[in-house]
Amino acid sequence: MEQVTIHQAATELFRLIQRALDGEEIIIAEGSRPLVRLQALPSEPAKRILGKYPGLIRHMASDFDETPEDFADYTA
């Protein structure tokens, strides 16, 4: 983990991004006070798998998508 100042980050942004992509964690600070962390995002977001748990929901009430009476004040 390396800590750089805002000025350093502005002048060396491309190099810092490349280092973050290589797995390093970069802290950007104002003076000696850390402000933000520069780190790479995961290469792919987690994918939702439809039908992963077939048969788990066996019954859905016919009024499933209706607003309950005691929540009527919140939907006005």
C-alpha cells in the first residue's frame, strides 16, 4: 500500500491506475490525512443465475403484489 498526495495523484494518475490494476492499493491523501483509496474493481460483476433454486418457491399468494392495508399511508 502506497500513500500519495493529491498533487502526486493528479500528475501520475495513469501510472497509479496501472498499479491498482496490477493489484496494489493506493491511498490518496491531503497532506498526511488519507482521503480515498484507489483500487481496481473486480473484472466481472457477480452474475445472477436465474433458476438456480428450482422448486424453492412452491406457492405465491394471489395478492402478493398488493399493498397491505397498514401500509396505505406510506404509498400516498
